[in-house]
Amino acid sequence: MHPYRLISRFSLAFGMLPLILVPICLQAQEATWPQRTVKVVVPYAAGGSSDTLGRLAALGLTEIFKQPFVIENKGGAGGVIGSQQVAKTAPDGYNLVVSGVGSHVIAPAENPKAFDPMKDFTHIAILGGPPIVLAVNADLPITDIKSFLAYAKRTPNGISWGSPGKGTHGYLIGESFELLTKTPMVHVAYKGAAPAVADLVAGHIPASFTTLSTASTHIQSGRLRALATTGSKRLPDFPNVPTFAELGYPKLTSVTWFSLSGPAGMPPALVNRINVAVRKVMHAPHAQEQLAKSSMETFDWDVARVNQFFVEEIALWTPRVRNIKPDN
């Protein structure tokens, strides 16, 4: 054989070696993952539903995989800032984000330049979520939706209401309620549900559209009054609180769901491993008991169903978002 041809064959063989080794290395990484701490970014302030679900999942995953899953709260821009941070990381499973309807459906519908929720992320599992509640400070002379509307219309320049932030589910429900009822209202954005509820309890704002799980303790203590929820039915712990659908607003039926995602390009085998583990964690008896106390629902879905759900929610909410006025 001519020396040149021999050298060429060796060169071709060695040139293809990285292409052969890369899949082998990835498979080895998937099989041994995780070998160090996994960071789970919650793109909202501590204390809200996303934080509760993220910490519950992180604790269970730590027990299953025998490596720490550490929560990092990075709020701002309706969940966009923390989500962007994760989107820019390597798709090796060591940087995950608590995604959801607010950060990965509503926010990018408002601002398509933020990121593409399907192309820039790998969606792994649904964690669950609570309905939105319209709650008011209990010191106000408001006992139901009818008295709320009357009070709002008597308030100069409109009644103020807080949400977990622009681009969140609570924000969109509140804006939709304002349009449906033609009520003068002034939106006040917070960096998460917890600070919004804290100001509501303190009387700094009169009302809030926020996750029921965040406000439930204060409602049960009597410091806040729940007027209606976006649930499909009344909840056992709040039998006297009607749904918006009962009151004539069926378009306000929805759940603030949260999920677990990573950067785009995560290996499918690794994604499936995490999905199975998350479902095991969230459907364990002690987790179900804790979630029930927070009025949260969970969904036992595989990766394909999770991604189908994302597509459905994007199709549902995007036109609604674009019909809402930009801001007050």
C-alpha cells in the first residue's frame, strides 16, 4: 500500500475518534450523574409556591441521588432573570431551574426577546401548583366579589393590587379580571408572591392576586380574606371560598403550575432519569400530604407529556397575554 494512503487511513481513523468517543463519554456521564452538587435556581423570591415546590423536589432528589441539590433564589422580571442564567449553562444536569407558566409561558409571550421557552430549555418534569386567589386585607369592608367591585369603583384612580411580578400567572389573572369586570385597578409588581402577601397583610396594598398556597396561612388566621380562586372546584380547606367560574368568570379557571427544566441539549437518557425521580418524589405519601395542605395539585407525566403540555399552554396563554395592556 502506498505510504500516503496508509497515512490518510490512519488520519481518517484518528480524526473520527472524537466523534466515536463523545457519545461514549456522554453515556458514561449520564450513568454516573450526579457526581457533585446540583444547583436548582428558583427564579422568584423565597417563600412562594415555586420555592416550596423546588425545595420539596430538591430534598427528595438529594435523598435519591445521594448528592446535594441546592436551591438558589434569583428573582426578577417575572422569573426571566434566573431562567436566563440557567439557559446559558452547560447541558450536563448540574444547573436546573424551577420553570412554569409564569416564567416560561407568560413572560416570553410578553417579551419574545427574553428567550424561546422550547428551544432554549430542556423540560424535564411537572412539579405541580396551586390556584390563584384574590385576597384582600381583612380590615377592609370587603367580604365578596360584589363588595370588592363596589369598593374599587369608589377608590380614586382605582384600587391597588399586588402580584408576584410582571409576567407571572397572578399578574395575568389580575389583568384579565380587570378587563372582564371593567374595574379601575392599579397593578403593583413584586419580586415574588411572598413579599406581595407580606405587604398585603401589613396593609400597604389592599388586594392581591397570588398563589393560594402563599396566602393560605394568613387566610386561615383571619388576617386576609379570600374572595375567589381560579380552581376548577372549591377546595376542602376553603369550602366557603367560591371559584371565579361559580361567580360567572369561567375564563379565570387555571392553575399556577411549576416544573423542572434545564438548558437546551440535555441528554435524553439523563432527562428521563430525572423525570422518573421527580415523579417518585412528588407522589410519595409525605409529599402528597404536604402539597394537599398547600392546596397544590401534582401531575404524574412522562417527558413527552410534559413537553406536550408546554406547547398547549403556550398556545393558550400567548394570545391572552398579547391582548392585555402592557402596564399601568
